[in-house]
Amino acid sequence: MEKRYLLAPGPTAIPPEVLLKMAEPIIHHRNPLFEAVVEEVRENLKYVFGTKNEVLVFASSGTGAMESAVTNALSAGDKAICVRSGKFGERWANICKAYSVEAINIDLPWGELLDPAVVESTLKANPEVKAVYMQATETSTGARFPVKEVAAIVKNYPQTLMVVDGITGVGVFELPADAWSIDVLVGGSQKALMLPPGLAFASVSDKGWEFIKNSTLPKFYFNWVKERTNLEKNQTNFTPAISLIIGLRESLRIIKQEGLENVYRRIEGLAKATRAGAEALGLKTFAKAPSPAVTAIVAPVGIDGQAIYKTLWKKYGVTGAGGQDQLKGKIFRLATLGYADKYDVITAVAALEFTLRDLGYKFEMGKGVAAATESLKDA
Ligand SMILES: Cc1ncc(COP(=O)(O)O)c(C=O)c1O
């Protein structure tokens, strides 16, 4: 028998209550029963995104909502600042390019800190910029970016929108759209919202809705105005992902019951324990400002990060993630967002110890687990 543990930065594990709800016989989306689901989901999404505005829901992966945050807000020939410090920052720039939006890239070495002053000076040098696109967590490096500080700068530029990819930030740490002046906050279902992949979200501020009036980029499926008009009637523009939205109602109830502050505290404690476990084994965290969503750990000298990730998965049943692109072989990642608790961390660190031993790394067995357990003792 082999038991499997999903500790990847998405998709993440799903609570059994959510799985059971999604297994119920399907209902029709124009039925009042489904309208009641949408009504509740709308309210609870506002709570999780920290906004009084509507949170739009799309049947797509997270990238669909990212793309829509370009096509609904901008026009061809507009300029936008993209923070590029990993695979997902590059995605913002690639989407801009696909729609003839000129990306002014702030290129940071992967895993480095983002200095908000750099965003400010780039904005000053390019006052015509229509949007700043960045990540809350750059999942490929495990780095967390200073969204609050950057948003406070962008707020002073009435002609510029602050757009945040919160796909591994929403429901992970504090990221209140309204209080921090985040004009567009994007989310995805397969992360801290504890659902399968297939839903994407975008909250849009009042300032954002003003921009949309002037946007001339083509849009059809991802039409924010039509989507909002329908949502306000507890309807969706097209056939929604009915079972996923029914699952979402359940996962949002679970989050609300725990309370967002407690969710953030739990995830922060799990990430801290993961780092403590790795450090006790002589390993280093890759990102200078690590996100609680996912810990990227540098592979020890002479050991391939991909071999660590693959051994964890194939031999010990723990699915984390490897490194992507330039980090392939150099790091491996263990996530702590969503449906995760202290025993997941202890399991992951124990499996890491077995893996490292198999791969010939020299260390004292049990030290990582002891450090992780110690770190979790008050959790
Ligand atoms: C920060 C971030 N942005 C964007 C994406 C892309 O989301 P999706 O694969 O759901 O399109 C991911 C997925 O891992 C992510 O972590």
C-alpha cells in the first residue's frame, strides 16, 4: 500500500467535505437552487478578496483571469510595467506582448527582493503607464513581493492600475483588495481555495471599472462588464463550472469558519516549520523574502533538485514540485497553502530526510523533523 500526499503549490489537497459536495448530482445553472449558491459564493468571495466589489468568476485556469486583466483594462499600444522575477512575472509580459501592449519590464534576478522604490522610479520615468502587473507570490521561486507598499505608490497615479496576480496569495496571507488599493486581484481555484483547477477569479476596484470603459482590446469570453451584469443577478454569462462552484461554496464556508486571520497564521506557521526543518538539515531557502505559500529549497551541492523532487514523489508518495526553467535541478519546492496542517509538514520533512539519505547527502537523520516539530509545538 502507498499513501500519497499532495504538497505541491497547486493543485493542492481538497477537503473531503468539498469533494463530497462536488460529487452530488448536477443541478441546472438557471435553476433557483444554483442562484442561491452563486449568491452565497459572491458574498464569501468578497470576504476572502477583501472587497466590497464583485469578484468575477471564470471557468478557466488562473491564466485566463490574468489575460482578462490585460484585455479588459488596456488598449493596443498602451504601456504597462511588468515585474519579472520568475515564470509567472514573465507571463504578464507575454500576455501584454500578445495583445500589443508595450511591457516595460522590471527584471529582478529570480528569488531577489523587490524594492518598491524601483517601481516608483519606473513610474516616474514613464508617467503614461496604464498598469503595473506583479505577483503576490512568485510561485516559481517561492518569493513574496511587497504588494502593500507598491500599491500605496500606484494609488498616487490616477492613470495607472495596480494589478496583482494573487493566485498563490489570496487566502494565503493578508491581501485585502480595497484596504490596500489593489485595482485588480486575480485568484485561482487550485491553490488556497482548496478546489480542483478550473476556476479563476478577478476582483475589480471602482478605479478599475472606470478604465474598462476606455479599453478597446478584443474581448469575448472574458468580458468583465457582461460577467458583472450577470453576477449581480446571481447568474453567469456562459455555462458555469457548476460542480466547482458548488465545491467553492463549501470551501469558502470552511475558510470563513476558520477565519481568514487564523488561516493566515496557520499557513505562516507551516511555512516557518518547513524552513526550520530544511535549515536543520543544512539546506537553504531560495527566496530572500519567502512566501508562506511555498518554500523553495536549494538543492545541496552535487545533488540534482529534480532527483530530490522525483524521489520524494516516486518513492515516498510526497508530491512537491521541482524547479522551473533556469531553476530546474537547482531547487525543489514544498507547499503549505490550502488544506494543510502540521502533520503535512512533518511528513514532508521526514520524507525529505529519507530522500536525501538515498541520494547520498550526509546529515544527521531526524534533525529536520525535530526542528520542524519544535517550530510547530505551539501551532
Ligand atoms: C503565481 C501564479 N500565477 C499564475 C499561475 C498560472 O495559473 P494557471 O496554471 O491556473 O493558469 C500560477 C500557477 O501555478 C501561479 O502560481
